[in-house]
Amino acid sequence: MFRITTAAAFAALTLPTAAAEHACTVEGDHWDLDEAGIAALYDCMSERMLAGYSSGDDPLAGEYRGWVQAGTRPAVAGPHGERFLLTFANEIAAEQYLAYEEGDFEMPVGSVLAKESIAIRDGTARVGPLFYMTKVDDAPEFDNWFYSGVMPNGKPLNASQAFCHDCHRNFDASDSMGYPVPEVRVGG
């Protein structure tokens, strides 16, 4: 069950600065959250994620929420530290990505996918990194993807291209992209 304390809920409704200070907690095993519980968790974390990601100088951190959302809610899929993930696709990527295709295709150059993440540790939700994949035409060793991201404090994610691609290469039937789990996919 997802729960915010009464005092924290009142503060979130009355004082914008206090909303960022309350904890989003999960009672019991967070893997047992139902759809409503995950939606409540995302509602609790949403503004905190956006504020953190956009507190730095990354231009996409203030834009990605205007892109096409690829899932109806966050879900756990893939190796991103067993976090709840929600993917957004820019205009160039949206049509192809939301087809959830497997086979011989390649995303158009300029496609960008942004993946928000929420981690749960000891019953408390924490903002995880905002991960990016950008399709380029000059990185053949990484299937023409450039991997980057933003930490919860707005600073750039410090991960090597090889580290990211070592996992993404396992999705060779979908141009190195992982998709949301089927039950939350939008379109397709």
C-alpha cells in the first residue's frame, strides 16, 4: 500500500516548498504495488523528478514531458537497477517507437528517448536518473546510439557509452531499444 502521512499530504496541498520535503513511502513489498499504488507513487514523485532533473543546464530535462508518453504508468522493465521506469519519445521517435517493432529496422536519426526512474529503498521512494538514448549517424560501435542522462540533482549522468551499450546490445531485434512491459504500452 502507498501512503503519505497526513501532515505531509496537508503540506503538499498548502505549501509548494514543503511538497518537495515529504517522503513518498511504500508499505510492504513495492513489487506488490497494484496499478493504483504505482499511479499514486508517480503522482507523489512527479514534480520532484521534474524539479531535480531541470535544476541543471540540460535542455532536454525541461522538454521531455511534452513528448509522447510510451506507457500508461511507470513499470519495472529491463536492467536499470530494478527501478520503476516511464519512457517518453520525441516527435522524431514517437511513431516508430510506439510500434514496438522487432526485426530489421533502425530508428530515424534525431530520435530521442527519455526514461524517468524511481527507486524504492527501505520503503522510501527516491528519484533515480533520467536516462536518454539519442539516435545519431556517427557511432557505429554503439549501433548509432548516444547514451546520456541527468542525475536527480540536475548534473550530467556519468556513465560510459560502452557501459550503457553493453546492456542495450541485447535488444538487437529492436534497434538496441528496450520497450515498456506490454501491459502498460501506449499505442502499438
